[in-house]
Amino acid sequence: MKILSPAKVNLFLKILGKRIDGYHDLMTLMCCIGLYDTVSIHVGHTNIDVSCSHPQVPEDESNLAYMAANLFLKTFEKNDGVKIVIQKQIPVAAGLGGGSSNAAAVLLALNRYYGYPFSMQDLMSMGLSIGADVPFFLFQKPAIATGIGEKLEPYPGLEKFSILLVSPGVSISTAEVYKKLNLALTKCKKKLKSFPLNHQRFDPRCHLCNDLEAVTASTYPVITTVKKALLRHGALGALMSGSGPTIFGLFSDSHGASQANHALFHIYGWRMYLADMITQDTGFDIQT
Ligand code: ATP
């Protein structure tokens, strides 16, 4: 089986508070985008074997796709093995959820291969034990996530903007960002006062905000430079995704995004990716 495993962006990310288990309660609007890893799965191997061309991605049991296969087969009480090959396109440790998406892809593909032994609810709880973003990818549509990311409500009020992602070439640990977060200084609450939770339109001019952005930008000022540059080159709004460091700009059409891509590459030489938001059902494309 070959699966296209999409990236996501957070259109807002508001931190509500720290829990006693160390996690943070949050409220975030997430949407998948048309930037994909390809995950190939061959069942029938003797053990679980993961390979990935990207040097920063582990190939052992700490790989999130490995964890997903292991948990699925254990829960299903199957002795089968599986070979997983990941072709990475999604930048790693970038706030785009690549590893979580790969884990969701494995759970969905194995469930289909074995004739759907598990309900979506079962897959969601397996996913959550692997990572807080995995349930969102299993959900397969734009959603507002609360709790640590596991309570999901569909959000149909999104327009299909064109996206330009900028990878500023620095790397960030999500745990470090949360450690440095000062809840007294977060700003999303104010910005989201006018946010239509009744599923009317998301407006990139007013509603884009991320409580983690100031934390990451205090270490990497390039984040502020990228945001300003995107806005100067026609973006309706620009924001850091997740814990960063990827910044994205939203454009009303692909022509505008593409023009900004050319201009910014010419001036700064940043690594950039053009993509669309997937506002309909994401539906992981599983080919057999
Ligand atoms: P998070 O916010 O959950 O840390 P992210 O979206 O910023 O995630 P990922 O690309 O998912 O970033 O990678 C996070 C970490 O997980 C990296 O340090 C990477 O080495 C590790 N990892 C484990 N499995 C995978 C995988 N299949 N794909 C990408 N990274 C993986």
C-alpha cells in the first residue's frame, strides 16, 4: 500500500493552561495542506522495519510510524510484521505534524488491510497514545481541537487559501518551547474574541494567532523577519505553525502565492513550499 500523508498548519493556537500531568490544554484550529510524505507499507515481513531517507528521522522504535504499526499489531494480537518506507517531503520538527501524519497513515492503512477490525474511536485512542496531533490526522477534516488536541470538532468555515510555507533553516524542540512559555504574556485570547465558533468564516486578517510564536521568535528573530516579508509580498496574514519554526502566509489565490515565492527566494534564498489548504475531507489516499 502507498499512502499520501499530508502536513497540517495551525491557523490559531491558543494555550489555555498547564495541566498537572505537564501537558498544556489548548484550543487550536488545524487544517491539512497539500504537502505530502509518501508512506509505503508491505505487510507480511517478519518484524517491523522502518526506513526513511531523511537524516533527522529515526528508523528505530522511536519512529512514530513504527510506534503506530507496533501498537496496531499488538492490539490486534497479530504476529505479522510490516516494512514501512517513508519518503519525506514535509520538513521535520517544523510544526507541520509530519511524524503524527505518518502514524495516522499507518493506522488507517493497516485497519483497511485487515478488513476494518477497529472503529475510528479505537484508532483515535491508539493515535492519542502516540502523539497529541495523531487524532486530528485520523479525523481527516479541518477541525478545532481542544484538551491536549484530542477533542475534535469539525470546522467547515474555512476558505481554500493558497499557502506559502517558509522554512527558516533553524530547528526547535517542541518541549523547549513549552518550557519557556509564559502564560501571562500570551495574546491569542484577545485576538480570538471575535472568532466565529458558530462556523462562520475564518478571517486571516483577524483570527491568525499563535501563543507559541513569541516564545520561538524570542530565540529566532528570523521568524519576525519572515512574517513581515510575507505580509509585504501580498499575504492576507502570516503565522508560525505549531511550535515552529515554519511560518506560512495565506494568499487569496495561487498566483499571489507563487509571485511571493519567486520574490522572496530572489531576495532571501529561503526554503519555501507552495501548497493549498485541504478544506474538504482529507481522505488519506491509500493505493493498493
Ligand atoms: P511535534 O510538534 O509533534 O514535535 P513537528 O510537527 O514539529 O512535531 P515532526 O516532523 O513530526 O515535527 O518531528 C518531530 C520529531 O519526531 C523529530 O525530532 C523527529 O526526529 C521525530 N520523528 C519520529 N518519527 C518521525 C516521522 N515518521 N517523521 C518525522 N519525524 C519523526
